[in-house]
Amino acid sequence: MDALERLRSVQDLDLKRSRLERDSQRIPREQRERFAEFEAARLRLERSRDEVKRMKSEEKTLELEIATREEKLEKTRVQANMARDTATLLAANHQIQMLKDENSKAEDRALGLVDRIGELEGEFAKQEADLAVAQREYKKFAAACEEELAVVSRELASLDAERAKLTTGIDAELLDHYTKLITKRGGVAVCAVEGDLCSGCSTVITPNDLVKLRGGKQIIRCKSCARILFIPKDGSAAQAEPD
């Protein structure tokens, strides 16, 4: 197999390899995205539990404050009953009203907390069930990803081994040119001549280069895009006389 035929085969391998490399990047990305969805659901449940703990703690604090004010109310009522002058009575009654107002607000807040705690705790069972399902599904998905990645890795290794055999003996300068073109020209470094046009950039190939291509002994590059040219075996390139 001559250098040109080898490069065409190498290009076929490189196209396959490019697809496999995209898969090797896509699979872990999809796995990370799926894990992020599961983790987000877990964190939501965790935050809800933390919020319930916080609200229960606040509820206890409110209960203690209410109880403390109730004790203070009883003492203030006693003081009001024992008041010997109007000023003392008015002050005591003002204090009693303030304590009642504060307790009323605290009780309303405590009742709101109890309702919200009940709502959240009522949702926990469903959230936990949904999370368990999501976890099982993620584990299956992750296992499938690992299996797919293993297949991709084996195929890449096989392609690399085949590529190493094909590139052995190819002129280093030509191989370097090919490698640069693969990057610059969208994965196509070797392309056919169609009629008298480069199929890569549609530039007209000179008659002299067409003759050389038919001779099959020289590597001819497109003068416009620098791709390495070949004439298909069906001989579809236009017949031409040398320049």
C-alpha cells in the first residue's frame, strides 16, 4: 500500500476516532448532568429537613418566651390589683397590654410554624420515595455509562494500534502535513478530485497536476486548500493534457 492509500485509510480511522473521542467526552458529561439532577433533589430534601429543624427550634423558643411572659403577666396583674394610686395602676395595665400583644404575635407565629412544619413533614415521605427511585435510576445509568466508556476505550485502543501500523513508513514531513490539515480542514486532509475540481474547496486542479495524479507516483496537494488529492478508482477526474 502506497503512502497516499495509507493516508486515506488513516483518515478513515481518524474520522472514527474523532467520533469516539466525542463519545468519550459526552458520556462523562451526561453522567455528571444526571448526577447533578439527583444531587439537587437530595439537597432540596436536606434543606427542607434543616428548615424543619430550624422552625422547630424557633417554635420552642417562642413557647418559652410565651411562658415567660405569662409568668410576668401574672405578676403584673397582682401588682395592678395592689396598686394604691392611679399612676401605678395605669403603668401596670399598660405593661399587661404590651405583654398580651407580644404573646398574641408570638402565638400567631408559633401556629404558622406548626402548620408549615406539618406541610413539609407531610411531603418528606414522597420526596424520600422519589429520591430512592432517582438514586436507583442514576446507579443504573452510571453503570451503563461505565460500560459504554469501556467499549469506547477498547475501540480507541484498537484504532490507535491500527493507525500506528498504517503510519509506519510514511514520510515524517508528509505525515506532519496531514496532521496539521486534519485540524485546520475540519477532519478532511485527503480528498478526491471530482471532474477537475478539488472536492474540498472546489478549486480547479491544473491539467499538469491531474496527469501527475493519474500517474500515481507523486503526492499532489491542492494549491488553494493544501489538501492531499487523489483520483477515485472510477476515474471520474476530467481528462487533461499537461500544462
